[in-house]
Amino acid sequence: MSRAIRLLNLLQLLRQYRSPVTAQVVLAERLQISQRSV
């Protein structure tokens, strides 16, 4: 997955949440990437 695609996916995912979310619990698992990549 290219960095640009990963960034777009991350932005789309963040738009779904109204409250702050953690990289480990939500973002990394939903995007199936490492927490460090987030």
C-alpha cells in the first residue's frame, strides 16, 4: 500500500469518528497496518 493511499484511507477513517481515537486500538486495526505506520 503506497503512502498516499494509506493517508487517504486514514483520513476517511478519521472522518467517521467524532471523538479522539487511539492509533493502536482503532486506526491500526481497522487499516490493517502497524501502529508505527499510523
